[in-house]
Amino acid sequence: MKYAIVLLIIFILISELTPQTNRGQSGYVKLNIKFPPPDTTTPVITFELPRIMENYPYYSRDSIYTLNCIIKDDSKRVKVVLNDIDLGFIAPGNNVLKVNLKTGENIMKFAFSDRANNITKKELTLFYDPKADVTPPILKLNPPYTELSRGIQIVPKELFDSLITITGKFSDQSKILGVWVNGTPVDSIFPNRFYHAFHNETPDTIDLVIADIYGNLATYTAQFQDPPEMLLGEELTDISYHALIITINSYKDPKINDLDGPIKDGQNLASVLQESYNFNKKNIKALKNATRTQIITAFDEYKRKLNESCNLLIFYAGHGKLDEETETGYWLPSDANYDNTANWIQNSSIRDYIKAIKTQHTLVISDACFSGSLLRDFFPEAEKSINEIYKVKSRKAIISGIEATPDKSVFVEYLIKSLKSIDRPYFPAQTLFNHLKEPVINNSRTNQIPEYKAIPNTGDEGMKGDFIFKKQLKNLEKQ
């Protein structure tokens, strides 16, 4: 106001002192004075909050909640009022507000006003519960996926053929509310694991969301790319295939139940390998109702006999056992004693033997409960050709995922069906696994989810390497 009065006085003085240019008229001076427009923009307020499901409340386990608040406004300071209590002025930018909470529901009504009295109101509901779950679920995606820390996982489409399936395991302090893939609930949720299949078309990107009953979220993303054309070179001609088929129906200890299916399953598998694939009959060793000594002797023989021009498939069907105190898994040979582990074979011992056998590729297919301790998670990478896959040493396992050994194995049934139905001259074990996984899950009465992974500490060199199945030409001509 005082500036306006000074300007007015100056204007009057100039008018009085300026001579008249024309008789009977007085002159004047134009002053181009512009005042800024009034501030009518309200402050922009953003709360940085944990990610939760829409329409779910926020929980705090502490009675003092630290709220990160971002303020954008042209004013140098903004007044904050919470539930009609003046909290004072804060500057625009990143700010931290500490809020006292009472037990249960806390409705917080904020008002942010700038110097021009433009007001932005925000409301936030927080529940104070010292026992609340405020952490998102932890999820482990099964290969060829992994959880991401940076970027986006790239998965080669070749690994899936025409059908894409996703399986994974999860854990959380509370119950899981749901799992969604591209906005759609997954097909099946079992205790601590889930399964989903894309039946119609292959999406370019998969967005997966998992939430617990408190609304805490975890998200994962994968993109797909078409791999280069698979090459079928001469490098796969000078190799030999060997199979060790261990099947146990009868146990000497009456405390261990006998089984009806393993020996027949092993015979069917041997027949398919011999008739349809490059497994010579003399290279297929069948151990029926094998003892611990017979199994270890076979491993020792392969250690002496096989080299990097050889590939070995090991199939085991029989009882498995888990020592819950040590979390150690075992295969139970026919001479195993239920109350004594002397003749049991530790999974760690199996890994040691696999490491010692100097093949180019070794694939273990286990239809026994508690074979999971053979495996670990790994990070997949895209292969460029069959030859390149073969060059990289691999030690992989396909396990049935059963928790109790049945007389009739759904896993072996679809293993053999898949080996018969795949019509490629060459294909990796990953392709075999993808063919059998969904039918096993769909037809199992025990929530069975097969797994395919690398065997740790055995010389596996990563996802680029895999066991390659090679079909006989006469069988390709029939299909």
C-alpha cells in the first residue's frame, strides 16, 4: 500500500510540473506498472506410503508413525493442520511428519495452506496394532523365472513351447489373500505355493502380484523374447547316452511299505529311451529292488567309465525320507532299516557322486518324496542353439514334487507320455519338464507340483547348459 501512495504522489507532481502543450489542455505521463496475478494454486501433497491393496487400511506396529510427505508449492512455507491442531509451518519439498497413534483406528485429516490461503485437504486412516503384519510376502518364482532386484527378467520363449506355465513358492507372516497374473487370479493356490497356465496365447509381459490379508503387496515382472533359430549341427553325433534306472518295489524292513509301481515304471521308461531315443540297450542299467551297495557300486562304475563324450540319465523311483531335525533328504534302498539310517543314501551323497561322474550332462529324474533337497534356485539365460546348450556342462534334476510315494505314479505316467509325444529331433530337458508339468498338476490328487532345477555343488555351469534328448530318425519319420 505504501508503494502505491508514493507512486500516486510522484504522478501528481509530474502532472503539476509538466508545461501545457496546448492551451486549455494539460499533459500526462503513462506509467506501465504490472502487478502479479493472485496465487490461486493449491499445494500439491504426496504421502509416501507402503504399497498395499486398494481400499485396504495402512497398519503400524509403532505408536509413533513416521510419515514421509512431499509438498510442491510456490510459497516459501506451508501451514500444516492435523485434526484441527496447528502443527506450524514447513517448507515445500521432502518432509517427515511424526504422528502419534492410539490403539486401533486413527483417522487423520490434514489441511495444508499457503500464504494466499489456498488449502489442500488430505485424509489418511492408520491402524495401530503391535502385532500387525506390515511386510509384503516373499515369493520365489520357479525357473525359468527368478525374483527381480533390478530391471526386468528376460525369458526365452523356446523354454515353454506353446504353453506358458508359472509356478512358485511364497511365505508370509500372515495368510495370503491372493496371487494375480496380469490382473487375473492364478489357477491354483496350494499351501505356500501356486500354479498358473496361459492356455490361449503367449503374453509379451507377465506382471505378477501377491498380497496378504493385511493388503501388503509384492510384484514381479517378466518379458519374453523369441530366441534365435535352433541349430542342429554335427557336434551332437559323436556322443553316447547312458541310463541308470533304479526302481524299488519291495523293502526288507516290514515297517517300510512295499510299492506296486516303480519297477513297471522303470521298464516303461527304459523301453521308450531305447526305442525312441539314442540310448543303446547295452548302456541302460536297470537296478530292480536295489540295495545301497548296488546303487553305490553303479555310481562308482560310472565314475570310472564315463567321460565328457557321454550323457547320463539317472531315474529313481522308490521311497524317500526327510530327517526334519537336520532337514536332510534320503533315498531308501531295498535294504533300508526304518529305525536306522546306515543303509539310507543322503541326497548330499548323491550330489557328490554326480559331481564326480565326468559326463557332459547328467540329468536326475526322481519320483520320490523329499527329493527337493537335491535342488537350488538359479538365474536362467537364453540359449542360442542346441549345440550351444550342449557345450555348457549341466547337472540338472526333474523331481516329482510328491510328499508321499504312491503306488501309481502320475508323474511317471506323464513323463513317458511326454517322451513319446515330443516330435523334435533334439530338445533340452527343460522342454520335457514343461510338457509334463501341467498334466501332472492337473491330475494329481496330492497337490503335486514337479520342479526342474540345477543340482548345487556338482559342476553345473548355469541355465545355458542342459541335457539334450536326441530322437532316433526312424521315430521322427513315424510322427
